[in-house]
Amino acid sequence: MALISQMAVVPEGAGEGDIAGLSEADARARFAADGANELPSTGRRTRLRILIDVIREPMLALLVAGGVVYLALGDTREALVLLVLATLSVAITVVQESRSEKALEALRDLASPRALVIRGGERRRIAGREVVCGDLLLLAEGDRVPADGWVIEAHGLQLDESLLTGESVPVRKAEAAAPFPVDPPRAGGDMLAYIFSGSLVVGGSGLCRVAATGARSEIGRIGQSLANLEIEAPRLYRQTRRLVLFFAIGGIAACLLAVLLHGLLRGDWLEGALAGIALGMSLLPEEFPVVLAVFMAMGAMRLSRVRVLARRAAAIETLGSTTVLCTDKTGTLTQNRMTLAALRLPDGHAFDARSGEVVPNAFWPLVELSVLASAPEPFDPMEIAFHDFAARGVAAGHVLRRDSDWDLEQRYPLDPALLAVSHLWETGTGARGERLVAAKGAPEAIAELCRLDETARAAVRAAANAMAAQGLRVLGVAEARWSGPTPPASQRAFDFAFHGLVGLHDPLRPSVPGAVRQCRSAGIRIVMITGDYPETARAIAREAGLAEGEVVTGTMLAAMDNTALAEALGQVTIFARIMPEQKLRIVEAFKAAGEIVGMTGDGVNDAPSLKAAHIGVAMGGRGTDVAREASSIVLLDDDFGSIVTAIRVGRRIFDNLRKAMGFIVAVHVPIAGLALAPLLFGFPILLGPIHIALLEMIIDPVCSLVFEAETEEEGVMQRPPRAPDSALMPRAMLLWSVAQGATAFAAIAALLLWGRGAGIAEAELRSLAIFALVACVLALVLVNRSFSASLFRAVVRPNIAFAMVVGVVLIVLALAQFAPPVRALLSFGALGWTEGAAVAGTMLLVLVLLEMLKRVLRIAPAA
């Protein structure tokens, strides 16, 4: 049958087994029964859900409560200002988050591959998610397979199933006839009559009957295993929630106390409610979650500029506290750009292929056979290296035996039981003529094919180990002849002759040695996990500068129980000859040992280990969609140096986040003090909800922009990672922040006492309090911009965001002072030069006192 070419329209009503494929009615029914051909995902939030989440914010509730109290007092102007601020906050948040949800849905639709199916006798191009069981699926070169299914017709159909098997060599597909077996085969192996979702068609065409979609496909089963792996909530979010809860409880208690005291002592319960709301707003650190979100988003943006994509922004900080980094070798530490480096004959003679000299005639058959054992149109980096080297040899005068009339008659792919590839070539002498067979593969596999005796095998092993010790990927090469009528089913049937060894070199990325040095100085342990030979891995590790340690192979790992593995982890630097499924066990073992684990990977089989690690780092260039989906960080350039950049950014973010948090605590102390001043000193109410709301409009951008833009502290990569159980704000830092705020409040209180003694009216006293408070806020910014730098260095340290914020603050203060409508809205009075000088003196006093105190306490980033 030739269904691919016989695409005439058939009458409606053709059965499922006919060329017509499913009818549209059948397809809709199956879609309704089985669901979309996609992995289950968490439901998107509706606008109502977003609105409810926003309304639950405590600060919004306080703004609304303040507006209601002002309405009860008959102050419509103040009430409208607060209610408008609350409404705007809700509207902006709902619109922004709704857009984010829609953008995520659009990305999911774009990620769904298109599929060409036959329905009702006609070809139809549909979204991959609409493919259903029973569909007739047409595949051509370059297509991404959207579902699992049985191959009905194959014309040279070859698929790359590396995302499932880890093996980059394409596999051919055979044809199957109904009835199909109940249990489908596993991925891997040549001439299977089954295709797997997510694999790539690299050659030929085919017609397939879809047998499994969505979660029922092979890739779907891996997806379900991912769903069962819980992603740990980022520590920063857990710590921030605890911190906000602590302050919120204190704020609510103080609010209720202020209302009671005001009502009982002064008899004015409505005014007491306003004072309580103001005090609650002053103590509630609602900036904490906002600042955390902004810092993570800005950090993600900064990383994107160096080609690092943060899929979960909170992971940036976790990467900054990583203690163990498990990294692949090929393409991450190395360039994944193979070059032929060495040729070695069975008699021991060797040729340095990197010397630039013309290949001696004795070595040319080895080069020829390497090419003949490779794909005619290669995409594997090793096979590309063979072709490139042979092309240079031809240009230098050598002649390849293969003519244009040679045909690749039979291909024997890589087999887990025999790590070798053989190609049977028809040399143009007719069907009964002698054919040439070229083989390449692992040295031990080629030695087995050539049936070498033990002495010869030992010599091959010794030569291969010597080449591997130089960091080379070593392959054996062999040749055979065949003149029978039908090629044998296995490459073991040929009488091979050993021709020698070839060594390929994958150069180390230039950035790797420096990046490794930075990791080691930062207390981050690097562990290489590779499928390569131990000796090759050791050579690359030495070249990269990795610490000396033990090597554990996949076979050794399989023989270890969890206790033995835990004991070995402390000394292991390299895991070699590791299967993809073993990576998850390595990650879990490190996590069980209390390490913060970063893990790199690129294949579907890497996805569970990427998701299980605290930080999964996927390769953006060669990585699969499933690996990227399971990861927290994606390296768009596949470069190990980018991981170190992300670690540096993560540490800078955490340092600056601590500065911002310390500033938030410090600045809320004088605000709370002024809210309590009427009870403490008998002042009139100086701060109302509207004043605190305006102060928040200054404090929020200071936290979100100024501290986020601060440059990194000196020695950020010369200190060890912070302890996993360390607090976001240690007790010493919390006390330092309270001390800063208390100093500022004491200075402002002294200024107010001076003002009241000088007979300043209530409106002017309020202006004096607010102006002094804003000046002290700027002083606290300068003090907290650096943990240990002097005041002079903090002032001259470049920070455009700080200059902009100061400019805006000065404009607002000028309007409040010189624009009568603004002054009336805020219940301010005009200040004279004397009061202005007193405000400036208060700011200077606070700066000097805190700078002296910081030097005495020696505040450090690791505190």
C-alpha cells in the first residue's frame, strides 16, 4: 500500500481503517473523551480570583477603612483621596496580572507543534493539542512528532529520539500491520514500528496511526512523574511571609491599643480610629512582598542581558546560595565542537591531527573508514569532525575511495549491548559484487567485533586510556568485506579487521577555568556528571581546574546503596559513564546531605533531576522543551560561565534585598513614632492615612529601584554561600535597623519639641514633622546603600535611580511648600528659613550618628 501518495478524496463514511482516516465527528468525540493532546497544567487564574487576592492585601484594607472613617467624620476630600488610591491600586494590579496570565496561555499555544493529519480523506493541518487517538498522521523530514503511534507506512523514515534515549544517532522505522500489539515498545533501538511524541523526523516520510496522546504517551508518563515531584517553595518567600506575619501581628496589636488609648484618654473614638489606622499603616511592612517581587523581576531582566533566562525568578537568589553545582561536560564545560585530534595505528604509530601537516598515507585509510562509518549528511558533532578533516585531506591531494555511485545499502545503529555503528556500502560493482563495511565505536566494542585476542585487546585498552588521559574522546575503527546475497541481521556477522584508534577533542570553553576559580573561591563545589570515559572526564576536569577527587562510574553507582552513596559524596568530583536516569539519584543524595543543589541538563530524561534539584539549569541551545519546562534557569548559550554570572547576580540580589529590608524596618520606626506622638507627647495628630500613603510612594520606589540598582559588595564571590537555615534578617541586622529608626525618631522628636516650644502652629508643626521625616528617610538610604563603605563612598557611588528619586522627592516637597492647593490638601503650613535649616541639621545629625555607629558595629553582608 502507498497511502502517502494515494491521497484521493474518499466518500464520507469510510471506516477508521480506511485511507480516509477519522471523520470530524469521530475526532470531536474522541477529543471530548480523551482531552487535549497536552500535559496537564495548573489552571489559570480568572480576573475574579485575581481581584479577590488583591482585596485580601492588608494595606488595601487599611486604606478603605481610613476612607470610611473620613466619610463618617464628614471629610469627603480626605475620604475620596484614600478611596481613589485604593481603587487605582486594585485596577492596576488586576490588569497587570490578567495580562500576565494571557501571555502565559499564548506561550503555551505557541509551544504546541502543528500536525498534518488525514480526516475525511483530506489532509488537514491542525494544532498538536487537537490530535486524537486513531488519527492518521503524516510525517515528513523536519516534523516534530505530536503523539505516540504505530507506523503504517515508512519511506526511509528516520527519527531522532535523543530526547527520550539520550542517544543522538537517528533510528530507522519499520512498518506494522493491524492488529497492533497491546503494549507499545520502549524508545530506542532500530527498526521499531512505533513513533514517540516529541521526537524529530530527520529523514524520509511516513504514515502513522496515533495510539497515545497527552499524559498517556511516553513523554506524558515522564511529565506525570514530574508532576509528582514537588517544587520546594523558595526560601525567600517563606522567610518573607514569616517576617510580614510577625510585623502584621505587632501592627494590629498596636493599632487596637492606639484606638483604645485615644478613645479612653481623649474621648474621641473616630479620631482614635484614624490614629489607630495610621499607626497600623506605619507598622505594616507591606513593602516586603512588593520589594521581593521587584528584585526578582529586575534580577531576571539583568540575567537576560547575559543570555540567561530565569523561568522562576525567585530561583535566582537560591542559585546565589548554591553549595553544590552538578554540571554536564559536553557543551557546558566544553564547546560541543569536536575536532579530530589524533590518529593511532595498531602498530602504535601516531599522528597529531592538530599539527596542520598533511596526513601521511599510512593514516589515510583510518580517516576514510571514519567517514564511511558516519552519516553521509552528518549532524552529530563527531561525524561532522570526520567529514571536515577528510575534506581538508582531499584538498591536500588525498583521494577518497567512495565515488558518487556508492550507495549506503545497510546501516547497523548503535546498540546498548554493542556500542558500535557499521555501514555497509554498495561500491558500484553490482548487486553480487563485494561490499565494504566500515565500523566505528567504543574501542572495546570494536575490539569485540574484530575478535581480537586478550593480548591485542589489552593493547587497545592501554592505547585508548593513554589517549583519553589527554582529554580525547576515543573511538576504534574497523573494516570488513561482504559478498553474500543478503546482508546479515547483525554487524557481529562480519569479519572485521582492526584499523586503529581516532581521538576527538572537544575544546574547553574559554570562560570555564575562570568561572571554576570563582566558584571555588565562593565555596561552591563543582561535580561533573558525564556519560564519557573516566579518563577523558579526568583530563577535562584538570584542564577546567576542578578540585581533585574520586571518580564514580555508572556501574559503581548502581552497585551502591544509599548509605554507601552518602558516604562517597564527600570525596567524589566526577560521575562518569552515568545514565540519564541515574542523575536523579545523585541529586536526591546531595539534597539528603543538606546541600543546596544546582543541576544542569538538556534531555527529557534529565527533566526529573532538573525539577528535583533546588535549581535546575537547562541548556537553551541543545536542550529539549521538557528539560526547559522542568528547569528554573535556562542558559541560552549553553555556557558554564553564564551559571557563574547567575550566581554572582543571585548574591548581589540577596545583599541588596537585605539592605532594602533593613531600610524598610528602619524607616517604619520613626513613622510609627510620629503616629504615636499624640499619645507620647500630647501633640495633635500629625500623620494621617493620606500622609502615610504619600510616604509609601517615596519609600516604595526607594526600595524597589535604588537598592536594587546598587552595585555588588566587594568580595561577593570570595565568601561562602549563606547557610540554608540562615534568616532573611538575622537578629543583629534587625537590631541595627531598629537602632537606625530609633535614632531618626529621637532626632525628629527633639525637633518637634523645639518647634512646639517656639510656638509653631499645628499646620506648620505637621509640615516640620513630614519634612524632617522625609529628610531622615534619605539619610537612611545613604546609610544602608552599603554594608561597610564609608559615607563619602556611599554618596559618590554611582546610582542613577537614587539621583532620580531624590529629584522627584525635592519636587514633591517644593509643591507641598509653595503650591497652596497641595499645601491645603495635605493640611500643611508654610515653613520659614529657620525651620528649613533645622530640618537640614536634623538630617545631618542622623547621618553622622549612624555612620559612627555603623563603623563601631562593623556591619557585614554575611551577618
